[in-house]
Amino acid sequence: MAPIELTIPREREFGAVADLVLAGLASRVDLTLETIDDLQLALESLLEQEESDEVLVIRLDVADDGITASVGPFDRETIEPQLAGGGDGNGIGLGRVLDTTVDRVELTDRDGSCWVELHKEVVRA
């Protein structure tokens, strides 16, 4: 399946659009509801991390072994500590949420910017 790329404003309301696209894609490849929920929670948590006027790009790649969501661009100095921390004392931190919802999180550099890659192993319904 060809990758799907979605470009949205960073405003919170547009996270629902990403959820809708992800759910549609996941249903086409016969994923369990648990897998879809985990991916949606991971994406929502990541989308809430940085306020900016820039657009956010989400690229979804489906392979036999799982789904990879590449999300960016982010400011590395801002996102890296959030991914490393388990919490800020006021609740559950981004790193902890992602560790419990996806199988692998990586920071990558693409076109001079920092991107977060979320990989979830496929569990088919």
C-alpha cells in the first residue's frame, strides 16, 4: 500500500482529522480496535506537544510487520526531553504515553528538521 501523507495546521482541533484518516487506513488493513486506539492516543499525545504556526505533516506507512507514523517537523531541543521524560510531576509525560502505546519511537532528521517516528506492530482483527 502506498504511504498516506496528511498536512494539517498544528491547532488542536485538527487532530480529529488525523484520527479519522488513521482509523480509515487501519480499517482497510484489518487492524484490531486496540491497535487503532493505541495509535490514535500516541498521535494525539504527540500533536499536543508543540505550538507553532507551521503545518504538521503526518506520513503513514503500512507494511506487513506494522504501521509507521512519521510526524514533523518538531524542534529537537523541545521534543527530545519530552520523549525522554516519564512525566513532569503533573501527570503522565509524553515519553511514558508513547512507551505504552507504540512499540518503537525514534527521532530522525529529514530535510533539516526533526521528525518523530512511531512504529506499531500489526495485530490483525
